[in-house]
Amino acid sequence: MIVEVRLFARAKELAGAECIQVELAEGATVGDLRNSLEVILPKLSLLLKRSALAVNDEFADDALTIPLRAEIALLPPVSGGG
């Protein structure tokens, strides 16, 4: 299956794109997706370790199986203020 991952903040800057498509086996987990993203975009390696992934608008544990046609977002940690 092919999933589309929406990228935000620093992840979007590092990838140079708002979305990325990743091919995964059916039954793949969020952890599998995280590993695939690291291979596809090594620049995201450190950020991925600290980022949350949301599946269908809910934060997802790495053990969650990704459903077909899921909406997925990579959410880096937020900092700033002033």
C-alpha cells in the first residue's frame, strides 16, 4: 500500500516538501513507517526519533497497524515563543 505523510515545521523544511508518499506492506505499523521514512529521508533521522506520528487525527504508538487510506501526519516537537 502507498501512504501519504503530511510534513510540518522542521520536517517539511528538511524534506523540501509538504507531503511524501511511502510504499509499505499491508499490515505495516507506524514503527515500520518511521523506519521507512528514515531510509527515504536520512535528513529526518534525528527528528524522527523525537517526532509524533498521527494517524487519522490521533497520536499513534509505533505498534499501531496503519489502516488503508489512513491520513498520516509527522509532527515534530514544537519550540519557541517569545
